[in-house]
Amino acid sequence: MRLLSTAASEAAEGPVTEASCKYNPFSPSYVLDPYPTLAELRTKEPVFFSPEINSWVVTRFDTIKKVLRDADRFSARIASDPLTPLCPAARSVIQESDFDVPPMLVNNDPPSHARYRSFFSEPLQRARFDSLEPFIRQTVDGFLDRLATADRPADLVAALTWDVPALVLFKLLGIPQEDVGKVKEWASSRVVLTWGRPSEAEQFELSKGALEYFHYAVELVQRKAAAPGDDYLSDLVRQRDGDDGKMTLHEIAGIAFNLLFAGHETTSSGAINTFAALLRDRPLWERVRLGEQPMGPVVEEGLRFDPPVQGWRRQAKVDVELDGITLPAGSRLLLMFAAANRDPAQFDRPDDFIPGRRNVMQHTTFGTGSHFCLGAPLARLEIQVMLEQVAKRFPTLAIVPDQTLEYVPNTSFRALKKLLVQW
């Protein structure tokens, strides 16, 4: 997270068009349902400059895929920079500390990206993910046991989808369960700090939280180095074998810092977004409940239909032309996965939830190319287990009607705060 590299966004300029005025990712109506606005923009102005975020917004499927695959002309270095440049007080928190997370995976470019990806992906074989399935099912069942005796209606986020991905990730990383609460809180704060519009006072407090988060990751890796266990971070320590030429402990701490966020926050959101879509379609829910609808296609369609990662960033290295619009070198891009996943040029009836559509695997939710998400198999497995176990144990589950849904306002993540259900 390059917290100090955001000044360039303050000077960004571009033409103000109808789309520029139409697009406001922080407006309540957009946060509640961005898809009608994105559909209109994709049709009328598929690439436009947004003064609201000092970035060019890209909405078409084919264009987004091309940008993601073109590391020669587009850099990933700004992927996790704060959208809102840090105020002096927040900046001083970072500058006067030992905070230092080097760019390695999501915000790194060739040639070093390939070395990092090879090293960090090596222990993440399918067998490692599959070995977690019994723990995932046991954990889900434990939460559902408590849900069965809870007051009704119940919040499915608090009752299930908020904690399960964190507990699974912490099992993978070898983190004590008692740390779940504070790490989840740090992760939620990072969404606001990096992709939201915090006030200066909020930035100051969130920056202090980011520093605490970083220190936790550093201390965690130091403990693994002293006493390796059966977990991913220990695997990295063993793979390093004391050789800084392979990877330093500082770099492993950096990946731990990023995984403590990326490895569970998006899965939590992907799960609850899929539940919300599925439970609104009662005939489909009935087929799922009776075992007539395979769950794998439901998971994949949920990831396409209402993706937890709505948009991701790139920066143009040179002057480029996208959909007939020239963007100068240095331009910051927000690639709208949410718009690409509902592009009718790619997906038939894109606004309908259709499990089993033939090309669903082409969705952009996990990225594409050299930056494709390393944790995609685990995210799919977790969401599928949650759906299967809930359908089995709560066959009459339904969304409480007329509730007001709330999402965290930001440009890149669609995180539902609460979903009231009854049975």
C-alpha cells in the first residue's frame, strides 16, 4: 500500500462531459444500486473522465480485459494507493513511522512481479485449499448452530458471512482465532482509507490503524520465523530457507499485511451478495434446496452478477487510446468490473441471475492475466460451502421484505453491511 504516492491524483485533469456529471460513486442512489448508471454510461460514454475521483472510468468488457492484459502500457502500481490524497496529519503518521510495504503483487509490474508471484504462489497449491474444506464446513456449521437458536429476524452478515472467511484465512495463515475481531476491523478501515472519501480527522485515525495493522503483520511473520507451523506463512518462511536472495522476512510481512485484508474481505462480500441475489429468486432457491440446481454455477453467477470487487485501478504509462478516447501518459484509470460483468456484448441478459450461462467464467471479478487472484479457488470453495449448508439447514430462509440495504461507500468494493433474513 503506497500511502505516500497519491499526490499525482490531485493534478489530474480531463474533459467534463455528461458522463462526468452523471457518475458519482459516493451518492446514496449509486451506492445502493450502481448497475443502471453503469449501463447507461457504458452505452453512451464507455470511457470518460471523472473529476469526482480524478480518474478515467472504463466500462466495456473487451476494453477492460485488454487493459488488464497489457502490462507494457498500463501499470498496476497505483492499484492500492489511497483514492483521497492523505492530509498532512495522516501523512506524518506514515512518514514518521517504520511503515514500509513494498509493491509485490496487486500493485507491482514486470519484471519483479513475476518473481514475487512465483514465490508466493508456490505453497498455494490446490491441495492446500482442498485441505481446508473440512475446517470450512465445521466452521460454517458452528455458525449455523448458533443461527438456529437466534432471535428472528437475524442478520446473515453478522451470523455467517462476516466471520467465516476471516476464520478460514486465519487458519490458512496460522493466526489465533482471538485476533479475528481486530483484524476484521483493520480490514474494514482500510477499505475506507484506500478506496473511500474519509475526512481529514478520519484519515488521521485510519492511518494510525494502518500502522498498527502493519506492526501486527511484521510481528506475526517474526513469530513464524522463530517457530514455523503448518500454515501458509510458515511455508513461505521454510521456502525462503534463510536466504534473503529468495525473499526477505520484510517482504513476507508485506504479503501478510495484504493477505490479512484481501484474503477475506472480498469473500465475505461475495458470499452475502450471492445470498441476496439467490434468495430474491424463490423458484431458483427451491431448485437449490431440492438439489436440482448444482451449486458451482450459482457461485460463479453470483460472482459475475454482483461482484465484491466493483472496480480496480491502472495507470497509463504512455499516451493511449481507449474506445476512441485519447488518455495522456500518467492517466489514472478505474476499470469497472461491475460494468464489464454486465456488458450485453459479452453476456446475454446480463441483468438476470442465470446459473449455468455458458461463458460465465469469463467474468472479470478475479481479474485476468498475470494479476489473476491467487485466492480465487479458496473464495469459490468458501462461498459454495456456505450456500450448500444454509440451503440444507434453512430451506425456508427468506429475505425480510422492505428493509433498507446499506453498503460501504467507496469506488472499488461492494460490501453489504447487513441482510435481515427469516425462516
